[in-house]
Amino acid sequence: MYSFESKIRYSECDSNCKLRLEALLNYFQDASTFQSEELGAGFDYLVPRNLVWVLVSWQIDINRYPKLGEEVIIGTHPHDFKGFWGSRNFCMMTREGEMLAKANSLWTLLNFDTMKPVMAPKELTDKYTLEPPLEMEYAGRKIHIEGDGVDGEPILVRMQHLDSNLHVNNAQYVSMAVDSLPQDFQIGGLRVEYKKQAHLNDTLYPHVIEQTDGRKVVSLRGEEADVYVNVEFTSIK
């Protein structure tokens, strides 16, 4: 497993001086980027070949949010490549080995011009070492939604929301969804299903649906009710 160490910064914390959910996702995204860059499978490899990995889904299980100043280790490894799909695990733990959070993710390799899936070249996948999946209860990538919900405040996509691919960053969608939750809802886990890319000056309309089992789903939609992202939240047990 590839890993790097860090210390929880004040700029990454919420009002309780604990790591924000968006910051956790950023750590995970950084881990996969760092590994790919070190293996020669990062931007210098992908861009000239007109390739881009796009995140399809997240599943993140959170045991505890680390506090300000706490030293943590962030790890990641791919555990499967199949056609144009790639699956990758992530984790955050303390120096003492306490597991703070685990995650699974599914990615697809696209041609940047056409945004159509392409088979991952063997010379690319051979750069990585596959490792067994982390032990966790794996859920499907499709999020099942029942019932009607309530509308939140519209969100205009600004430059600050974009990443190097010029669409809304994966963690930014989650941050938008979190802002639509009740303030007293304590997030213990989430699943994210990415369906459509949002770009500069698009407007996203949050739609919050409470499920009978206590889950809350925030669906970020367009003006025509087309879904960009569905985010499912579970509360801390």
C-alpha cells in the first residue's frame, strides 16, 4: 500500500476542530495522485495520450474524525483493473494503527476529447501492483432512492469548484451536499454516485430525500431535473 503521513491542520477543521469530510476526501484524492505521479502513471503519462481517470463512485466508512494536530497516515492501493474500470481502496489511520476511515472507489478511463471509455493500456496498469481489497462491507455503486424530498438553495458553479479537468471536483460535490443537510446530522458514512459532469456557470439544485431507514440522500440536479451526483449519508452509530 502506498502511504504518506500528515498532521491535521486548522484549515482542514470544522467548528469542533475536527477534520471536515471534504478534507478527508481531499486526502484520499491526494494519495492516489501522489502514487500515480511517483509511478510514472500521472499527468505526464495521461495528458499526452489524451486519457483521464474519472471517478464513478465512492463508498466511505468513518469510525472517527481526527482532531486538530493529530498525526495521521493516509494509504491507498488499487485492487482491480477490468477493461476501462479501475477499483481503488483508501484508508486513514493514526500512528498507533487506529483505523479512522476506509473507502472504496470505482474509476473509469476516458478519452478526454470524446469523454468515452477506453480500455486501460497494459503499460499503464502494469505500473501498479494490485493488492487484496480492504476488509469492509462493500455496497453497490447504485444508490437506491425512495420518496419525495425538499429542495435546497441553488448552487452556481464557480472557478473555485473546478479541478484540472475543468469540471467540478469530486470533493466539491460532497461539500455542496453536506451544506444541504441539517446542522445536527453527524455523518458516519457516505456513498457517492457520479452521473454527469458539471462545469463553470452551471447551476446545481440540491434535492434532499430522507429515507425510511434514516439515510439521507442529496441529489444534485440540473434545471431539467437531470442528476449530476447522488450522495447518500448515514449517521454515526
